Amino acid sequence: MTINSTILPGAFVIESEPRTDDRGSFARTFCARELAACGVTLAPVQANVATTRRRGTVRGLHYQVAPSLEPKLIRCTRGAIHDVVVDLRQDSSTYGQHIGVELSAANMRALFVPALCAHGYQTLDDDCQVEYLVGGYYDPACERGVRYDDPALGIAWPLPAVALSGKDANWPLLPAFDLAVTKGRS
């Protein structure tokens, strides 16, 4: 595995390094020791799978607040997605900033999403499957979200959104004042 930092502190893109032979390939996709060497602690307590039928579907942007924080390791195991992480940690120098990474079954990348960062993705193919290793238990009382099309975030989704849940369509917009103040930090 190769673990690459991003502009968001604590968010990492993890590249698998498959070994191939005439039988196929083998790759390590998770190693707690290698992640810990980069400052990432993920003790999975849940594993989730999401399947999405239509290309262009957006899921997210979701996160959880204390006491049920949810750091996540995301991997696309069928098809391809444009995965987005938004830093919502109030004390972070990158508060309100985001990254977008293509994850696919072909590139075998994973994305580590720190707690208090919103996460969402758009499917780039029909019939996608995404797997999550989650370091906290889902708690509906702690669930929060931000609108995928929040103008203050300026996320450039690769495709027009063709489907999203009612909940995702109705998450609140971030207070523009908070982003204006914190985006001035560098």
C-alpha cells in the first residue's frame, strides 16, 4: 500500500499495489500498522456496502457528531465514483475546503475520511458498489449532512445529479459567514 496525504489534514488516498501472476492478482487493502504510521487510527466497528443503480446519482454529504464520530475508509468495488470529502472540523486550517478523488474497481484506490468531515460521492457508472469500513457506530441522533450543491462549497460534480434521497436534497446550507471567515486561513 502507498498512503498519500491530501490538502485536508488527516484525509488520505490509499493506493493498492497488486501483485499479479498468471492466476490473477493479490493486493493488501487495509493495514492498521501502515495507517498508524501516518497518524491514522481506524478500528472498524462496522462494514457497510452501498449499491447504486444509476450513473450520476449523488449520495451525501454525511457525517456524524460526538459522541458517535465516524471515521471511514471508502472503496469502490464495482464501477467508479467521484468521492468528495469536505472538512467541517471547526479548528482545522482547511475548514470548508474539499477534495474529490476518483475511486473505482479498476484503480483499487481507497479514501480515508476523518471524523467530522462530510463524505459523499457521485456514481460515474451504472451499477456501482461502494464498501465502507467505519470506526464508529451509526447513530441517527448524531447524523448530520450538508447539501451536495451548497454554493459556498463550490463542488464541481462531474455529472448532472440524476438522483438523490429526499434527506440529501434537504440538508442545510453551510453558513456563508463561517466559510468566508475560515477560508481566509492558510
